[in-house]
Amino acid sequence: MPYHCAVRWLSLGNVFLRVFELLAEIEIFMQDKGKPIPELQDEIWLMELAFLVDMTTHLNGLNVSLQGREQTIVDLYEKIQAFRAKLNLWIQQISPNNYFQ
């Protein structure tokens, strides 16, 4: 059961991506309903949301690549190690607060 819940949580990345793509439309809709969302004007909040969307998209990609038939444990291990290397690279890139690399 806990494994199933964790895997289902990863599919939320697709929901995050779709919401992020529709932010302008969501903002217009909520303003028309008289319930504006102040976070949609907050640049820091939007950057954090973009980061969340980006990371869950990468996690979803890893999750999908680990599924399927005819994969050996060596293949799966290499995919996980490659993802860990990417994480370390991303950490190095954002550590000095340089987000334009």
C-alpha cells in the first residue's frame, strides 16, 4: 500500500505541469468569479511552483523509465545513478544562486 501511494503521488507531477501551463487562464477565471488568487502575482511563489513542476516532471520521467519489461537490474541501477548525477549537477548549478546556466 505505501508503495502504491508513493507512485500515485508521482503522477501529480502531470497535474502540476498542466496547472502551471494554465496559470493565466486560471487567474482570469478566478478574477471573473471575484476570488483572485494573490499568489499568482507573487514572483517568488511562481518560481517555487516552477521548480516543483520541473522536479516532479523529472521524477515522473525516472519513474516511467524504470517501468517495463526486459530490463535488467543493471539497467535500472544505471538509470538511478544517472538521475543521482543529474541531481548533483543541478545542486551545483543552483547553489551559487545562478539560475541561468
